[in-house]
Amino acid sequence: MSGALENIRVIDFGQYMAGPMAGMFLGDFGADVIRVERPGGPVYDVPGNATWNRNKRSITLDLNQDADIAVARQLVERADVVIENFRPGMMAKWGLDWESMKQRNPGLVYCSIKGFAASDPRHALKAWEGVVAAAAGIYGPTPISGLKHPVYNAVPFCSMYGAHWAAVSIAVALNAREQSGTGQFIEIPLFNVVLTAFSGKLMRVGDAPEPEPHASGRYAMCSDKRWLMYFPKSIAKQNALQQEIDMPWYADAGLDEAERDRRANAVFATRPAEEWSDCFARHGIEGVVANSARDWTRHPLARDTLAVCEFNDPVLGRFFGPGINPRLSETPGAVVSPSPFPDQHGETIRNEVKVMAAPRKREVHPILSALEGIKVVDMGIVLASPSCGRTLAEFGANVIKVDGPHRNPVAWHNDINRGKRSILLDLKHPKGQAIFWKLVADADVVLENFRAGVAEKMGLGYEAIRARNPGVIYSSVNAYGQGGTYTDRPGREPLAQAITGMQLRYGKDKPVGNTFIAGDYATGLATCYGVALALLERRRTGKGQLVRGALIYTSTMLQAGLLQDYEGKAWDEPSGQDVLGPAPWSRAYQARDGWFYLAARREEFLARIPELKDKASSSNAELEALLERKFADCSMADCLAQLKAQGIAAHELIMSLPLLPQDPIVRAQGLCITREHEGMGPVTTIGTVVNLSQTPVRPGTPASKPGRDALSILEDIGMGDQLDQLVKDRVIVMDGVVPGGSSFGN
């Protein structure tokens, strides 16, 4: 089977993480990705490159030499896609920027990944992962922890979201090119896009921020000294389980929460964690073992579902690492070649460029949006699939959100259902199903994230819909993927964090949930990428296909630079709630009036900060202690000004995510927008986060009250005159179901 991006040529100038990983996503689905390496090899020489640079060919070019710049220009002139994440102005210096290349290659899709947008006053700041993460509030402590200091997280959320958004935007832009005949410029600012990892936390109704979700998950140490994560509510509802495990008192209303947890922990300490997980599964209860990252790469579920696969690498040798995400039924991704040595294909590529055909000329047909004319029926619940639908709507698709009238409130509604039309439809009623079939008869895309098998039991699975609409692209998401023994188990995003090693790394001695549920939103992006690829393939062949995503696939991919398991691997990335950063030259420091994060290379760190010029032989602990004393007596403003003058990147560390919507830069950039919502007054939600030059991304209309678009949706299928009777029969509900906030669904 061919890849969806077969015959697409990509020139990958990416360095560090986001750029190379974006190229990986394209290479995984058949693109010919030519990696342009600098002399001396990658700047960021880490095991993660074995994953990020797979499926690529390599050429080394010295962009300070005219002859090599000429080769780079020839490659770009003959490319479909360019990816770059150099500092601002570097590509223009070499004549390889969008403005220089668009006339020579009008069909070029040019993706520029930066720390901050060109219109952001911080755009010239060196965009180290830690600096951008500090600006975005990633390192703020969890509200329930009670900590007053920041907590470093080794998962590079900014870069990982940058890579996902870049892949989505490129695939969508290639779809747009098929309609318009022209390429375009894509700007992916890491600061902007990482806000979508926690957009629900940025909502505000009036002046009130969203309440912090209560900590509904629990952790128990089991007999094998491993941690079990579970959700008490699901146990309280299962009398059969309570009898089996001798906990009949569990649902006793007279027990306070602390006493119930104390008794439960004593019971859980009597059996191994995996035994409890299997016991819960038999009763349909949510619970998994909180693995270490090492244990996850070796876990049967990771291997059986191909979330983690075996590879060979010229540097690491045999290793296990992240597999393909998302999964497409007709044009599945594949790893066909390992990460190359620098310049491994240099001679071949230099010879090819001499005979490469110029890009074909295309007829130009201006369009308003990239997914103009695409109809989506979104049956998703909570976050993963609905956020995919939100992204498709931002790119111009006509998205119809179908919710059940019995799920009240509709969780995260104002966050993930903006830009859609809403209908509350009882799909268990024969008339409700008849309406659904009319809606999907001409749909291009259908989205769902029910538990495995639920859609099929309702008669609404992929095969049933494909039988009536052969060209449909059907996206299905679950928690634990396909092919493993966990497929039918109930799950949610925190459980995926726990089982894939994220929580035990963040907490170290005891698992701790990350401050936001990034896996749900990233799964929405991954499946959106799959849908865009499937749409592109359908334009070529006319065939639809099944797109599958899973929370464990995405949680694994978010850790793509940390999960290479090879002989001699040291699992030593920073972990725990007391960690402020990986090194003295990349960590948080406390000023007199707040925290900030600085980042630099070790050499420039020692050379440019005056107090450190003769400290090259000092230990890391000594360097940190010296700087802690230095900064403790300075104001934040003075610390940042001094570091800026010394050429060291630093940024104030935002300690609470709900503070971001009031940040003047965030507001000025349109990253949080306030609009009137029916019955709720002014509601603040996230804005759009990426920029496309020819088909701008738009936030769409504010989310209407659940069900309020039923008339226009019925009119589309010639049933507008039946609305009153359908409401009377309770097939359609238009009132009484309310929008839920971020505290629902957690």
C-alpha cells in the first residue's frame, strides 16, 4: 500500500525537536523527506533523533558557502514542502525564506516553526523549550499540590505540540493546494500552539476563570510496590466488585473521604498492581498500573498495539521506540528506513537535483478556507474527537456536532464546540437514527471516540456507514488502542498518562498527574492529521478510509524523545516535584518578586554571566547555589534585564494557567478572545494559534447553546418542517442541556 504523501518532496531544515518531528510525521506516511544537516551533525545530538529522523534521506550543506546555498535553493525550488525552525532572519540571510522562494515555486507549502510569532514582541528571544514553556505556564505547580515553586517537566510539550500542529497544517495546506493551485506560508509559534494543550483551562465566564477540576483519581501502593491509579466513583457503583474484594463498606455515605481512602489503600496493598488492574477490567472499572517510562516501553500493551515498536538504528543499534500515529486503514504509515548518518545520501541528492523536474504549473482557483466544502459529522464526547472537530472547523470545514440529549452538561462545550452547529439527537430512537443517516449520507468525515465496540453496537460504526457512503473518512479514537487486551477497557486521559510513564516521571516517588490533560488535545491533533491525509488520498483515488487514534499512542508520541529503549540506556531524565530544570544553565530561578526560567548552552552560560567566568570547574550544585544567591536579591525586571544584556534567554515563569487570558500579549495576539455566548454573557476562550497566508484559520462562531442549531441542520436535509414534532417526541432536544466547564469529564 502506498502512503498518503507518496510523491510529496519535503526539505527538512529542522533542528532540535519540533522541526525534525514534523518531518518525521510526513515521512511516516510516504513523503520523500530530505534532511538538510549542518556540518558537524545535528545541534541537538540525542537518542530521540533515532525516532525523529527516521524515514529521511540526509545531505550536509554548509549554508555559509555560496555553492551549498545554491544546492539548497535548487532543492527548495523543486519541493512541495519546506520545514524550518531557525532563528528569525536566518532563512532570509541565505535567500531561502518564503518571500524569496514563492515566485520560483508558487506551489510551495512553507512551514516556519518559531518560539514566538513574528508579531509577538518576544519574537527575537531565543526560543529554548524551557523559556517558551515558562512563558506558557507549563512549569506552574498543580493547584492541589500546594507547592509554591515551579516544577520542571521533562516532556517538551511546546515542541511536541509544535510538531503536531505543523503536520496538521501542512497536510491541510496540501489539501488546499489541490483546490487552489497555490502553496502558502505557515507560521507555527510554539508559544501559541502549546496553549491548545490546556485550552479548557483558559476559559472564563464573565470574569471568573474555570474552576480547577477536583482530584478525582486516586493512587494506591500495591503488594509489589507498584502504584495503581483508579477512580473511586467507578468502584462505588459496582456492588459485585465490592463483594469480590471484601470492600462492602466502600459506598458507605457515613465514611469521610480520608477514611475511605485509608481503608481502600490497606486492601489494595494485599495484591500486585497488575492483578488489581485486571480485576477492575472484569468489572468495567477504570484503573491501571502507573508505569515507569522504562516499564512502558516493555509493557505487553505497548508492544501488542504497536504504540512501541522495534527498530534498528546505526547509532543506537536495536531499540524500541514510538510507533506510527495515527493509524490509517488504506494508506498506513510505515518505518522503512532508519535515521541516516549526516550526508549519507548527499552525493545521490546532489546528482538528483540536477535532473529534478520543476514543480508542475497549476491552475489558480482562489478559495476562502483550506477545507472549504468539507462536511463533518462529529459524534465525539468530552475532548479528543471534539477537539479534532474544532480544528477541522477552524480550517473551514462545515462541522455538525451531534450530542445525546441525556448527557447533561455537555463537557467542555464552549471550549471545543465553537465553530460548529449543535444538535441534541437521541440516536437510540428510530427517528433519531433516521436523521443521523441523512446527515452522514453526504458527509466527508465522521468522528467518534466512544469506547471500543459502542458505535458498532449502535449500528453506527465504520462498516455500517461505509456501506451507505463508500467515500466516508471515519475517525475512531479510544483509550488503549487496537490489538491489545486492554482494547475494551474503560479509560480516560489521566489513565493514559499513568500507564505510559508520564505521571511517575513527573512525580518520581509517587505518580502525579500533569497540570493539564495534554494527551486528549494532542490525540485530537493526531487524528486531525490522519483525516487531512485521508482527504488528500481521497482526492487522488476517490476512496475513503478508517482513521484510528488512541490516547496511549499520543501519550507515547508526546514522549518521543524520551522513550528510546536500547542496551545501556540510562533512564535518568529529570523527574520529581522538586526539580527546577535539567542543569544550572537551563532551569528556574527565584527573584525577589517571582520566578523566571533561563536557558543557554553551557559554554555561553559560563562565558557571559560575569560571576561564572572562572567557575568552569565548579560542580552543578555550586553553580546553582551561586546563582540562587545572586538572583534572590534582585527584582524580576532587573534579573531579566541583566540576562538580556548578557545574551542569555530568560522569561518570567507563569505560575498559574488561568492567568494567561489576561496577559496583554496573549490578548493582543488574539490567543484568547472574549465573545458573547447565548445565555452566558461574555465568555473567554482560546483563539486561533497558527497562521496560514492564503487560507487563514478562523475561530468560527461562538459555541451556541447545546442543541440550538437543530433547525438549520434539519433544513439542510429537508426536514426543517418536522422540528416541532421531533421536539415533542423527544427525538430532538433544544433546551435544558447546558454547556459544561473544564471541571466536567475529569
